Amino acid sequence: MTSSAHDVVVIGGGVTGAGVARDLARRGASVLLLEKDDYGGGTSGASSWMIHGGPRYLEFDWRTTRLSCEDAGKIVRIARHMVHRVVFLLPVLAGDKHNLEQLETAMEVYDRFQPLKLSNPHVRLTPEEARRLEPGLTDHLLGALTMEEWGLDPHRLVWANVQDAIENGARASNHSRVVDLIRDGRQVLGVRYRGPDGGLHEARSRVTVNATGPWSGELGRLAGVEIELRPAKGIHIVYDRRLSNFAISADAVDGRGLLMVPHGNFTLAGTTDDDFYGDPDDLEVLPDEVDYILQAFDRVFPSLRRHRAIRATAGVRPTIFRWRSYEDDLSRRYEIVDHADAPGLVSALGGKLSMYRLMAEEAADLVCRKLGIDGPCTTGTAPLPGSEVAAEPPSELAARYGISALAAARLQTRQGCRAPRIFDAGDSRGLVCRCEPITIAELRNTARQEQVRTLGDAFRRVGLATGPCSGALCVQRAAEVVGDELGWSSGQRREAAADFRAELWLGRAPVLDRWGWAEQELMAGARGRV
Amino acid sequence: MASSRDRASALRRLATAYARHQLRRWTGRASRDGAARAERIYKPEHYVALTPAERELLPALSRCINCGICALVAGRLGNAYLPDLSSAYLRPLHLLPRLRSDLEGPGQADLEAAAAACPVGVPLPAVAAIVRRLSNE
């Protein structure tokens, strides 16, 4: 067993834990970040991939909307290479929860906050105008409004926070599961964890931060404290392309608002929001959940069922407990808890992607007070790695390195101005994955520099197998490239590819259409498994 | 967590905003020409609309099962490998104007022949037409 000592151990490598680690490292604390699986592999990655200002909070608390918009604006500025504008069309139909005038009133109020996050005010559209912008909208419209938010890849956001923490002196390790807390009576003195090598390690710390999201209760039990959450499960359906340049909202059968959001080169539709009592490590997408989403869009965007869904995602929101509230009305606000019953342990509970930075700042403030560190928080102004300067036009990067402009543009959404560094080592610029597309050089780089230890990690870091072929063409090639970097034997490469295919299949089975099944059969045949 | 006082205050302010909004509607000071305004705002970021015909075709363009037969029949369109048109290019619609260099080049694929060979009936000439139109926006 090895042993190390730190000011702070942060448990949980989702966006909150990564944000706390980044903040503390920038203030000069010595930090160890531990993630049991992969960075952003839990709740963060299963989100709607949006940094939004929270117009729905206008009915409850305008301060939350203001805070949310202010912080969204900070994230947009520090992560400019990875954000994209999401322009919503909010269609209004007869029988909707809010009529057009009520909805426009809310948008007029929201317009006051939009400049905080560099967004434009809303535009009101007649039914004909709305259908001009999106011809797939139903012809039963009464009107529509536009509204802007921002989208980004949460996996990259989490990694960029981890990377910045490391560049500021932190240590971070994924596939490192905390198995116990080191305690002296009630005092928490650090953690024992099993590292990626399978070995047991001990890390002592002056403060231990529990940023484990839906696993917070489990971690609390190790410290002898009760942490009560009201976890809620949410699923999304992933479509193979940007179905439109405009996002679309829809009322579900129970009145909940659902969203269909185009991101870089795919579309997310969701989400559900159901109380969840199971194991957050064992999530399954149910056919009823898929139907619930499709039913809502049948009403406003009827062709959605004809488009190709390529997988579904599922996650558990770590919502703070409250009795007798309808799931969707539960606030996504957060609490930073300094456990009196377990001195040395701080928990960051609740929250949402849009406010991760602020939540991390408040957690770091508390930790710094305990440590006697008075460095200022810089996470709202210091750019994340890749956003230091504007990236060059993709065609220039493409011409310089002999790759397609498409490959260059997609690479820049992940690496920003640091994209050229990928080619420094002289690796091949051939493609591993054509749909995304990903070069051999990028995959090698991520295995070397970004703690990719499995093909699932490469899925999150560079989008391996996230395209329409869902890995059919690239998994084996990727196993060779990553295996080469990590020293896998040929048997380990085969096993890694098989494990990854099985992992992908879990998300694909609930949503495959006949073309998806045809592709699945074709590829199984090509691998000689018919 | 929002208190009941916060909630009451939020609802009161929304009610005032609603009254102002209705007044603007009645006095005819509401904005007009929404679609043109939206197009003006979003065109610089290439957030352009699909045409009704393209919208109708789009689901069929997603049928590609990446068998590669079209590439054997017809090769490349410009510098782009033919199966990539549907599987890679016709996905980030807003990026297409920045990817023109990929679509210009020596490749002159016989798209009709490629479509005829496609086992799942992807209408490749239509895919190419949409990619070209959006890349020229």
C-alpha cells in the first residue's frame, strides 16, 4: 500500500468534483482528485449538454435565474472553444401549459438576463414564420418564440477542468475507487482507494470533499453521516445528426417541458424525470421512457419517429431531498455541507451543470477557510485549456496537417487552440473513426495525455463510436491504437473491443430501428459472428 | 431553496410584466417580421433552415449502414469519401460552410450509379445536393 498526503482529497470526478479540484489547485492547495470510473461518466455526461440560464426559475426565484445566467456567461467565456449557441423554437399549441402571451411575457423578462450570458433577446414568430425556420413543425401551431441557451460536451468540460487542475499542481486519477475513509473517531483524515492498477493506496488529507453526486449517501455512510437525496432518473434519446439547426421544446402528456436539442453533430431529445430508488451504477433505459419522449414530440415535430435514433443515455440527478414535491418542481439548487458529525468532511450536494462553477467556488471557499488559504477564486475568468486564444479557421489547420476540414473542425471543438499540439508527436493523421471523425494522432494523444484507460474513456474524451455506425467500423481499429499506447497484448485488445461493444449495446438496444438492426447484422457478419 | 416569499415576489413581478406585455400588444408596439429578424441574427453562425423538401427527405438520408458499396462504385465527391457524405458531413449542418474545401476537388462521383448500388436505398444525389446547398449558405 502506498501513502500520500494532501491538503484536500476530492472524491468524484464529475463536473462538480473536477470544478472543486480546479478551483482549489488554482488557489494553491495540494489536491488529489479521485474518480471511481471515468471523468464525467455519471450524471454530468448523461445531462442535456446545456449551460442554461434557467427561465423556469422565473416562477420561483429570480435570483436563481440571475445567478444561473451570470455563471453561464462565465462558462461561455472560459470555455469558448467548446460552446455552441442553442437556438430554441418554443412552439405554442392549443392546450399547452402556457399560452403565447404568457410565454412571451416570460421571455421578455428572461431577455433582461440574456446579455449576462452573451445571448440575444427572443423573437416572436407567427405559425408560418416558425415553419419557415423549421418546416418539420406541426401545422397546428398558434405561434412560437425563439430563445437562446448554450450547449457543450460535458465530458470535455469535465476533462478541461481536470486538466487545468493538473496543470496547476493537482493530482488526479480515474478508475480509482474509494473503499474506505481514514478516520480517528468521527474525524475524517483521508481515504483508502483502489487505483487503476488494482493496488490499494492511502491518501491523507486535511479536508475531504464528497462530490459524488447520486453516490453521496453511500460515501456519507462511510463517514457515519446520513445524506438524504431524492435521486431522479432522466433519459435522453440520441439521434444520428443535427436534425435541425434549431432546438424545439414540447409539452409532454403530463405537462412537463421536453427539449430536442441539436449539438455539434447529433441531436438529444429528452428528458424524463422520475424518482429513482435503485443503484445508480445499474441504469436501464425502459421502452416506456422512450415512448414518453416520442409521444411529446409527435405533437409538435411529428417526423421525429422517422429519424434515426442511435442510442439512449440514462443518468441520475442528485437532487436535494424534499418531501411532497413533484419531481420536476424540485429545485436544482445546491448545498455545501460542512459535516459537524464528521469533521474534515465537506459535501457538495445537488446542483446542475450550468451552475457547477459557482457551486465549486462556494465549496472551495469553505475548504479554504478551513485550510487558512486566502487565495482568490480565478475559475470564472481564467480560460480553460484550449480556450486561451481563438482557434484558427479549420480549413487552415486542415491544410497544414493534411487532414479534412471536417476532422479539423471537430478536433477544435475538443482541443480549441491546442489542436495543433495533437500532431507534434508525428503520429499518423489517418482516420480511426470516420463518422466523428477522429485521427490516429488524436486517439494516441488522448491515450497518452488524457488518462484514457479503456475504450469507454475514449468514447467520452474524443467521441469514439458516437456517430451513426456506433463503433461498427472503428472499435477494433481503436483497440489497436489505444492498445499500442497502453501496452495491451492482442488478447487484451480483443477483450477491450468486446467489452466496449457490449457497453455500447446497452444504450443502443432500446432505440434501434430497422436500419440500425441491419447495420448491427452487417457488422456482426463482418466479424464472423453470424 | 426558494422561500415562499421569493415565490410570491417572483409571481408578482411576472404579473406586472404580463400587464405590460398585454399593453404593448394592444397598443400595437409589438415586434413584427419575426422570421426575417431571426434569420438575420442567426445567419452569421450558419443556423439556416432546411427547406420543406429537405426536411421530408432527411430521415431517408439516415439509412446508411456504412457498407461502403457506394465508394466502390463511385469513389469520391470532391475530396470527400462518398459514404462520409451522410455519415459525417450531413451531421454538423451549421459547420458545412466552413468545410467547403473538403467538397471541392477532383472527385466527380457518379451519384446515380452509387445510389443504384446502395443496398438500403440512400438517395445519394439528394444527400450531395443538401450538403452542397448548406455549404454554400
